[in-house]
Amino acid sequence: MDKSFEEIKEKFINADLDEKIRIYTTSRGLTVEQFKELLAYFPIKHLDKLEEAVNRV
């Protein structure tokens, strides 16, 4: 994985819920695998909020 994804992942892991959603919906150029990896650090009980945000983009 390249350094920029590692930086994004680190920010994502340490972010609050709203920031996680912002990072996930505004990150460009990531692979499907990288998006899946970020999802592993997303609180599953709030997936509906992430889905809502993704559908708005």
C-alpha cells in the first residue's frame, strides 16, 4: 500500500464518526480493497449513516 493510503487510514481510524464519513465519501483514487479496509474500522451500528452519505455524493 502506498503512503497516502496509510495516512488516510490512520486519520480514518482516529476520527470521530462524522469525520470518518467525510473521509470515506471524499477520498478519491482508492481501490475497492482500500475502501473495504476502511470499512473494517467503521462502527457497524452506524453503517446506515455512511450509506446515506454515500448515496448523497
